[in-house]
Amino acid sequence: MAETNILSGKVVSDAVYAALEDRIKALSDNHSAVPGLAAVIVGEDPASEVYVRNKTRRFRNMNLHSETIRLPEETSQKELLSTIRTLNHDPVFHGILVQLPLPKHIDTDVVINAIIPEKDVDGFHP
């Protein structure tokens, strides 16, 4: 009978973050840059809030810049795209995360494709 192996997500996560610390320090020392994450939430989905809060907390614990942009449920697609365009050109933010799902009146594909590939944290761009 095959032996069962249990993979602890926390152990793996801690190892990944420990390896990142040296890379982040080198980036900061060599380029005077602190990586920045912009997380965008449209609406008030409790699961999305928890997910983004955990991401931003991890960023802050690593002394990185993180900001959450909360937009109301009724935000139009045009307004959301304007926010993304602003973040695309903001040098403070190196990554953009748009939390899904988006409200039904917003086309998710259009929004995701509006994020420049270099800042696409989720890696949705081909």
C-alpha cells in the first residue's frame, strides 16, 4: 500500500517567503525600491475581504508597500478601468490585484486585460 504524505501549506509558504526576503532586500539595497501591491475590491464580498486582507498583511509583515482600493458595488466598468489605468502608471505599485468575482455589470475579461502584463499579480495575461 502506498504511503500517504501530507504537505503542509504553511511550511511551504514560510519557505517561499523566507527565500523572498533576500531578493527583496537586494532589490531595496540596489535600486532603492520597495515593491508595492495595489489590491482592488469592487463591492463587499466577505471572502474577498479576507483574501485581500491576508495578502496585504503578508506584504506589510515583509515591510513592503500595500494598499487596498475599495470601490462600491455600483462602480461602473468605466470608473474601474480608470482606476486600473492610474495604477498601471503609478510607479509606487509594481503589482495590481483585482479581486474576483466582480459585480455582474462589469466584464471581468475587459478589466483583467486592462492591467498591464508587468503588473498582473494573478498572471491572467497569456
